[in-house]
Amino acid sequence: MAGSKCLALIAHDQKKDDMAAFARANQDLLSRWKIVATGTTGGRVLDAAPDLDVTRLKSGPLGGDQQIGALISTGEVDALIFFVDPLTPMPHDVDVKALMRLAIVYDIPMALNHATAIKLLPTLEA
């Protein structure tokens, strides 16, 4: 990932359709980024926008959230878009909270819903 800006994309199950639609609608802006995504989210993004440069990590509950957290802590992720579903209990909620904590600690831009991501994405330099 050295030399290019990296954007992390994550979506809870009930938000994966929203993330796919977001990727399809914003392909031009997203194409300027190296993208890392949790497994299923990355697959859905690639289905919606196959020309994007997406590296799929593990599924969130199987360690993908932690993989992205590690990339944040080593300075390899420059921004995070995480479409969170606040209405569905998550068995890996502690991992999600740890990931958000790292984004805050390392002061990277983070959008947690579609409306914020739409506002944030054009302001980021890639």
C-alpha cells in the first residue's frame, strides 16, 4: 500500500446493500484510492464496481475488523467508511468498538453512515 492513499470500507450485514450502492454511485472518487475492506463487504463492492482496487480481508467477525485496526495503527489506512447498523446486535461488538477507537486515537477521518460518507469522500485528498 505504500505510495497511495488507502480507504477502509466496512458495512454491517443490513448495510451491505447501501455500501454497494455507495460504491457504484461514487466509483470515480473511489477509483483514486487503494481500498481495503472486510471480506463480504469487499466482495459486494467489487460486484457493484468491479474496476475499483479492492483488497479483501477476513470477514469482520473472523478478524477483518481487527486487520483494518492494525492497518490504522501502522498508518496504512488514511480514512474509514463504516456503514454501521445500530439496530442489530453484533456478536463482535467489542471488535467494532476497538476499530472505532483506533480511528479516533489515530485521528483518521471516519464516516459511520451514508450521509456522512457522501460529505466526507469529496473532501479527502487521494
